[in-house]
Amino acid sequence: MHLSAKYGSINCLLFLLKFKNIDPNKNDSENRIPLDFLIENFKHFNDNNKKMFLSLGSKTKIEILSDYHKQSIFNSWQTEIYENYLINKDIKILCV
């Protein structure tokens, strides 16, 4: 999952998120979760980045999302998605 987030492989990421035994909150050897790669590498707003952020964000622990928001790690469009959808886990309407 880390590699799919790092390289922006949306199909692979969406496929992996279907499995309950794959944890998107698991740290790699450098203490990063998949969302870290997504935030770092895909800052520009487009449909694929939005879909990856929403899909991965919806599976990320709310405590992690809240901490990232407090630290201003998200850029402007990621912040807007967090504040309007992820904080309430109300994203099904956007991912259809």
C-alpha cells in the first residue's frame, strides 16, 4: 500500500483498500503511513489525487488525520476535503 500511494497507482491503492487485513495505518521502516506519501507526492488537485486522498483518508485513523490537520500538513484542497468530509467519514457520495 505504501508503494501504491508513493507512486500514485490509484487502481492498486483501491484494490488494496478492499482487504480488511491490510492496514493503511501501518508505519513503514521510516515511520510513515501510506497517506504520508500521498500528501508529499500529490499536492496538485485533480480527480485521481482527490479520489486517492478520499479513499485512503477514509481508512486512516481519525486521530492521525486530526493530528495532520492541527500541524497544517495538508495543503488547501486536502484541508477542505478533511474539514468537509473526512472528519465526518461522509465520503460515499464523493467516491461513487
